[in-house]
Amino acid sequence: MEAKLESYINLILNNRIDKFNTLHNLILKHYPNAVVDMKYKMPTYHVDQGWVALANQKNYISLYTCLPEALDVFKKTHPKINTGKGCINFKETNELPLEDIEQVIKLAMER
């Protein structure tokens, strides 16, 4: 693992690391050959033109996408989970709806 990526992950608080690891492993499960780097100062996963990134924010773990439209169905299905134009912000109290997150990741990575 790249030193910068490892350092980033080591700074994630214990109460968030499980959520981060679940998302990280979900991405790599579907895209084991993804290039993982710190392009946007956060772990970023690339496959051809598609990408997603994970970020440890002040109050949540965020999943960023390169394709805002990938979030359309997720936003309607999970209105209580905060979303931005191109990201989903998972608070500690949010469950991870893994099947729906998988769809967001696939749409973004396979654009």
C-alpha cells in the first residue's frame, strides 16, 4: 500500500474505520484492478475514465463520484442519508445500504 494512503487510513478514528473499510473493500471487490492513489488528497480508485473516492471528513465518511447522475436513484431511495452534488456523506448513525452503494460505484466506475 502506498505510504500516503496508509498514513491517511491510519488517521481515521476508530468509530469510523469500520465504515471506511467496508466501503474500501466493496470498491476493491468489484474493481480489484483499480488504481488506488491519493490524487484528490483522499483515496481515489480509478478504472479507465471512471473513478470514486473516499474521504474521512469532520463528521462523516464520504463517497465521491465522478458522475453526479450516479446518485439520482440513491438520493430518492435514501433521503435520510445526506448527499451532495457528487457525494454521499455517511454519518456514524447511518447504516450502509450496500446494494445501493454498489450501484452508485458501478455507475461511476463504468461511465
